[in-house]
Amino acid sequence: ETGVTQSPTHLIKTRGQQVTLRCSSQSGHNTVSWYQQALGQGPQFIFQYYREEENGRGNFPPRFSGLQFPNYSSELNVNALELDDSALYLCASSFENPNIPEQFFGPGTRLTVL
Amino acid sequence: AQSVTQLDSHVSVSEGTPVLLRCNYSSSYSPSLFWYVQHPNKGLQLLLKYTSAATLVKGINGFEAEFKKSETSFHLTKPSAHMSDAAEYFCVVRTLVGYSTLTFGKGTMLLVSP
């Protein structure tokens, strides 16, 4: 059973650019969630995808968008990058099962916006 | 709404002494609670979870936590700290709002001195 993987590991962009981050879910998981972790803070929920549709979103603007593919891999897209978007972006996969509430995290992508 | 409060931003212990990381929760229903650990420049690893079964939960690497409903607490303990335990620890509550997501505390940095 493979774990959650993310790419790239690090990324540097300039303000106003667009970025795409990628995630491969753990085998058998059908739900993926994305979190933003600013320096010195706990992760904040961005959104969640289940069966290729967004089924929940945190307090993030529409320029944060995502996709989930039939193989349950996922992308996070951020348009019009701002300096405050600099953070560690974490992908987490899970089962859509109330009896298995935990999520399994990838190593993250460190995004720096200059 | 569900939330967690980690009472200490930093905890310092000596190797071989006990560890106590404190967490209080707020939940309008019976919560699912977790502790995750994050080593420097790494993703999040699940240490243990509480899902309304036994109130004393054992996790990996000798950690355990006790769910106390009367005190709304879920403190993390370990009898004897090891240098490798130095990391940031997050207390987390599952939030159900039509979908399941995780709400993180702000984290406690555990420092272990020789």
C-alpha cells in the first residue's frame, strides 16, 4: 500500500502568477482534502473532493480551485498569487466512512511567493 | 462549531522525563479527536485517535492520550521523552458539516534536551 505523495516538493513563484500542485492519494482512498499551513500555524482547511466533485470548502477565495481525477489523484490550483499564499500545502486522503475519520497526509509542497 | 485549544505553544523537557501536551476541545456532539506530529520539514503523521471507544488511547512511539468528557480535555502523554520526540504536535478535532474535515489547534512545539 503506497502512501500519499505530493509534487513538487518546493516551488517559487512571483506575485500574480498561477500555480498547480499535485497529489496522489493513498491506495483505496476516495476522498482528498487540501490544507494550507502558514509558518508557525496549524493547517487550515481549503477544500475537499469526493468522487471528483468538491463537497466542502473552507474560508478561501475562489482563486483557490481544485480537481480530482478518476484515479483519485488531485490538483490544487491557485490563481493571481499573493505574498500571503506563501505556505506549506498539504494534501490528505481518506475514506468517506464515518467509522474511519482519520486522514493521511502527504509530505507537502512548500510554496514561496516573491 | 468544533474547535481545539492547545494550552502551551512550547514545552521543554529533558530526555527521559515525562511529556505532557495539553489540549481542550469544544464540540456540540461526541467528538473524534486526534494527535498528529510534524517533524521539521515533514508532513503530518497520525499518533493516535479517539472515536468514542476506550477513553485511554494508545498510539505509536509510546504516546497515549486520555479523553475526559467532564474536563473537555484530550491531553497527550509519554512516560519518558526521547530526543527523536522533538517536533511539533497538533491536537485535532473532526468537524462534520455535511462532510468530514479536520480542525487543527495551533500546535505545541516539544523541545527535548539531553
